[in-house]
Amino acid sequence: MTVRIVVLTGLDEEPVAVARERLAGTGLPTLDYRRDGQDRLVRSFGDGQGGIDSAALHCGQRCVPCTVLTDLAHVLGEYSAASWAAGLLVVLPPAVPGWVVLDALRSLHPVVQERIELGSLITALDPVTLPAVLRTAEPLSSRGIRIGHGDQACGGFLIEELLFSDCYVLVGSPGSTADFVLGLELARQIAPHGWATMLGTGPAILPPADPARTGYDPVEVGWRTAPGSVAVAHDDGRGRIRTHLAHTRRPLHPVRLKRALGAIIKDCSWSRGRAWVSSVPDRKVAWTSIGPQLSLCNGGPWLADRPERSSGTMDTEGILNWDPELGDRGCWLAFTGENLRPTRIDALLAQCELTDEEYWRGPESWRRLPDPLHLSESFGHAHPATLDLRS
């Protein structure tokens, strides 16, 4: 018998708790990770019939996601072997990402993996708070959340979870408030692939049954979450939240780009995509901004520079954006926000492009240009270069 797992995650405890109650009310066995009043991590198991067993987990110097991952891999192995229930709800602590469950499943023995299926990954959120969370650079630590050795922004966590999830639950009181509608529009722009459920309007949370859908598809998720990828929702032009796609054919001058960055993302809640920057001409620069913070990381070589490109590739963006002259090189950026000024964004990016004289000097000359963004240096490290562009 195959055990079908549903995972629930989120930034704030209240939306997760409301969604947990709705899902647990179906009688689904629940594996629940929570912090207790003494800031300890506690794993509770409910059998769906009122029986509960719990155990405190020792984190020590390890990060909370690592502790959950290790424990979850052990518990899932035992649970799947028991084969007394066909489903399981896994509830993660606030700000513990859903990829923890994916990694736990990958760590299992292949025989055990065959007995477990990830059915859905759900993010619970209050849409009223979403725009404000993305506009600021509020770190998780400001909410008393300590995850690993870094301090991720709250907005960064929410966007990451919405991208990884195939379903998101809107928890709150919709009424006709403009704030609720604004947050709903923003969530739709971030996760056009997601099945949205508004609690209080019906009993269902999970996506409806689809004969063509066998469950959560990690390969498809990998495509849409790859550094530099862009997925855009259909826009009928009636909403307050808009997404603008910007494209440039020439590399961007690093000095002019550094000066213009603050103005380029000024009106954006979120921007993402890939950029061609002349100081690192053979590398895609994966671009992500959330509110005032911009991250630039190594997106790998351009497909046009790979000798194996003719033998097949999983670089979907490179294939779709192929140009007969430049290949997949260029800037492909998407900007999402409430008060976007597309013509201004396009003009600023155009001013950053290399001039005719600069362009025809070629890549060897481009590499000698100043590198105020320190891309060459940061590309040698695991963590992206992150800039706070608040003026």
C-alpha cells in the first residue's frame, strides 16, 4: 500500500493552525512539528482517531530544518512499513521550508521510497499581510524565528514556499476589503501554477482529483524554481498587481547597472529572471529582488556556450528564449508590483546596456570592466551577493 503524504507549511503560526485544523478534521493521521513554550522542538503524532503520542527533539547546535529532516526521514520509514493508513499530514514549524520533506524523501532507501508518494505541498498564508511582508526586508529573527545559521527575509521565505507549493490556502476574513484582494492578486502573480483555496468558502483544501495528475511533481517544480526562471500569470489588465516582462539583447555595463539598481526595483514587490552582465559574460546572473533586497547569484553557463547543447538539455528558459544570433544570452526579467512603471524600467535597463563601441570590443574587453557588484568574487561562493537598496 502506498502512503500519500500532504505537507503543510507557512510563515505564521495562525494561518498554519487554521489550515491544520481543517485538514486534521478529515481524520487524516497527522505528524506535527511544533515549538513548545520553552523553545524546544516537539514532534506529535495523531492517529486521526484521538490518539496522540509526542516526543521532544534535541536540536543542539544543529539548525531546526536539519533536525526536522533527520527525524522525518526516520519516522517516514517506520510509518510506511506499518502500512495501517494510506495517508499522512505532515505539519512543519513556522518558517521551516517544504524542501525539507523533499530531502527527507530522497534520503530514504529506494524500497521505502516506492511505498511513499508526496501528494501535495500546501502553503498557508494571510493575504492581507503578504504585500507588507514583501515590501520590507524584515528578517525571520525579528519574529523570534531562528532557522540555521543565516537570517532569511520573511518575504523571501514566503515566495520560496509559494514557488515550491502546488497549493496555497488563504486564511483570513475576505469580506470586500481592498487589502485582502491585493494580497490575493499578489499570491496569484507569484504562484500562477498553484491551486488556491480560501478557507470558509468550501470544504476542499487539496487540488481536485485529476486523472492526469499523479501527485506532486518534483521535476516540474525544479524547472520553475531553478535560478533565473520566470513564470508569469495571465494578466487581464483589471487588477492592481501587474507583472512586466523586460528584455535586453546586449550585456549590461556593471557600473551603470549598480547605479540604476535602486531605481529599477523601486516599485517592485518581487522581480526575478536572468541577466547578462558584461563583467561575467559567460555566466547567467540569476536575479531575484524582494522588496528592497536584491540577490544576484551564479545561474551557470549560457546554453549557447555549452558544447553539449545539441545533445539535449533541461534548460527550459534557454530553449524558449533562443535567439538565432545570441542564443539564450540576454536579459529576461519579470517585475511584479502594484505601481509599476514599465516604460521607466525599460528605459533604465536600456541605459545600462553596452554602447556600440563597448559591445564591439568583445568579451575579453568586457571582463576587464570594473566589477562594483563583485560578481566574479561572489560566484565562487555558495551564497549569492545580496544588496539592500533602500535609499
